[in-house]
Amino acid sequence: MEILHQLADLFLQAVPTVIIVFLFYLFLRWAFFTPIQKAMAERAAKIEGARAEAAAMEAEAASELQAYNEALRKARAEIYVEQEAARQLVLDERAKLLKAMRSRALEEVAAAKKKIAGELESAGKDAASQTDVLAREIARIILENPSPMQGGASR
């Protein structure tokens, strides 16, 4: 029994300490933990807001990048079409020029052939007209001057 009595005395002596610790807990909760929890909650809210804002900005940047790439692709396609049209125009002009040069060259060749044919015909006529004269001249020279071989063989 005496142990129970001693325990009761110890309990009565510990009550003021428990009350002081409890009051100290309430004071710390009011003065320290509540403001820290508020600050932590505000910080978490700001972090989440910043994350949401960053995600929105990232999505906006991605859509702008996609729009930019699409515009760039369209501009490249337009430039390619323009270059292709200009190239085709140059090729057509070149083909026309080559055709004109070829036809002019063919005309020059035809004219040269006609000229050569005319010269050949006149040369043929000249040769034909001079053939009789040359033949008579050769015959006269041969008949007038006997060749040394003919003369040497008969001697």
C-alpha cells in the first residue's frame, strides 16, 4: 500500500510539470508551428501555381514552335515552287534558243551544200568544156614531140 501512496504523491508532484509541458506545447503550436505550416502551405501553393504556369507556357511555346515550323515548311514549299517555275522557264528558253540555233545551222548547212553543189556543177562544166581543149593540146604535144622512149626504141 505504501507503494500506491508513493505513486500518488509522485503523480501529484508531476501534475504541475505536465500542465507546464501542455501549456508550452499550446504556446509553441500557436507561436511557432501554425505560422510555419501557413508558410509551408503558401509555398506549396506558389510552387504548384508556378508549375501550372510553366506547363501552360511550355504548351504555348510548343504550339508556337509548331506554328513556326508549319509556316517555315509552307515558305520553303513556296520558294521551291517559285524556283521550279524559274528553272522550267530557263529550260524552255534554252530549248527555244537551241532549236533556233539548230534550225539556223541547218539552214547554213543547206545553203553551203547548195553553194558547193553549184561550184561542183560549174567546176564540172568548166572541166567538161576544157576537156576537149586539153585533150587536143595533149595530143598536139605528143604528136609534135616524139617521146625519148619512142625515139630510143626505134633507133
